[in-house]
Amino acid sequence: MENDTKETKIPSQIIFENLKELLRAKNTAHESMFKFHWKKMWPFSLIWPQVDFERIVRLMSEIRKNAIIQNNLVLQAKNVAQDFEKDFLNAVPAYLDALDVSCQKLSAAAQWKQDMLLKRIHKDVKLRRDVSEYNQILKEYEKAQGDLVRAGAIVQLGWGKVVQATSGK
């Protein structure tokens, strides 16, 4: 016997859930790289393994691929969307573009760190590292993060209209 109370999801709900998962994965990588932890401090960092920068680069690549899939899903959803979903669906592509750029910049930061680890292992690193390149990468990532937050606010406004319209049913 099937359960008739099972709720069917509109395309906007599916897209919103997917966006939350993509952002959760990206934020996890961000925290892994930048969040303070005592294991990252010397001499503990010599004992415990550090952030797997190569894994972060791969994860950012996967998120970027999924963002393209979500963009295609948004295009399909626009064809069958109801009026109250339009603002949300129109805001999502800009958000996905901002997420893509943010992933690129986080990936660049992780790759720089990985390259420094490899140089350190092979003793090719200078005593005084040139961090201006890394500083520039971090500034670009910070700007991309700001753009992502602003695009996310517009998506949230559109999502609010969807929730308001669907809660009345």
C-alpha cells in the first residue's frame, strides 16, 4: 500500500536542495584549508597529516562540474516553472557562476599550498618564500567569496517567494 501523503517536490525545491549540498561541500573544503586547528601548528603539524590539498582541488573540480549540471536543470525547470518560481530560477545561474569562480580560486589556493609542500619535500624551496603570489590568490578568493554571498542573498530572496507560495497549499 503506497503512502498518499508523500509530498511531490517542485523543480525549484530539488534545485535548492542541490545548491545546499554543493555549498556544504565547498564550505567543508574552505574550513579544511583556513580554519584554525591546533594540529596545524608547529610541532604538531610534523606529527599529524595536514590538509589534503590535492583532494580539495579534485573536489572543487567536481563541484564545478555539478554546477554546470545544475545550470542545465535550471534551464529545464524554467520551461515548467510556475510564476512564483521565476525569481528564484532567474537568480540561480548567477549564483552558480559565482560558485564556479569561488571554487576556481579555492582550488588555486590549494594547488599553491600543494606545490609548496612538494618543493619543501624536494628541498627546492627558498628559506624566505615569496608569499606575494599566495597573497594575491587569497585576495582573489576573498573577492569571489563576497560575490558568492551577494549572489546567494538574491537566491534566498527568490527562495523566500517560493516557500511563501508553497506553504499556503
